[in-house]
Amino acid sequence: MEFGAKPTVFPLGQNAYLRYNKAMNINIKTTELDLTPSLKVFINEKLGGLAKFVKGLDKEGAVEMHCEIARTTKHHRHGNVFKAEVNLHLPKKLLRAVEYHEDARKAIDALKKTLRAETSSRRR
């Protein structure tokens, strides 16, 4: 997050939405999970770094990312209970990636690797 940039948070019951105004619009939604400040910063650092791969495609500011981090179940404590999902809207393209993991941050890391491979293959 840029210094001084203020995110807008829209809490809706168990869901929370966050949108950062940067070079690439990132909308963050959490389901059955608290959106802590440290998780916001982590998501913004990991997924915001993908902006450099799509900046050549973003001529009119049309690139938008929708990210959802969710806890898939309330009663399980072990196993792949966290889901990270991203829809990356590019001009005339939609890239989608979904990852499941036992930790939300590890799911986001795996998601970044998947999206990085997809965006680099689209640049060629």
C-alpha cells in the first residue's frame, strides 16, 4: 500500500470488502474470516506486485482484480480449510485462479505463483 493511501472498508456481516486505489484496482472480500490489517497488507504486497506484469495491458486503467479469501468450513480445524480466489479482469481477457491450503497466507502465495505464470504466458 502506498504511504498515505487510505483503503475503503465495507463491512457486511461475516463478509468484509476492501478496495485499494492503486495502478491496478484490487478488491478484497473475506468470507467467514476477519480481515485484519496484517492480512490486508499481506494481500496487497503479494497480489499488488502483479501490476508490473499487466501494466503493458493496462492502457486505460481497465485492469481490475477481485480477490476473495474464505474459510471453507467452520467445524474443521485441519486440512485445506482456506480458499484464495482471484479474478483478474484484463482488456478482452479474464484470468481466474483458485487455491486451497491449510493457511490463508500460504494459499495467497500459491495464488500469486499461479497468476504470475498465467500473466507471463499472456505477455508473449
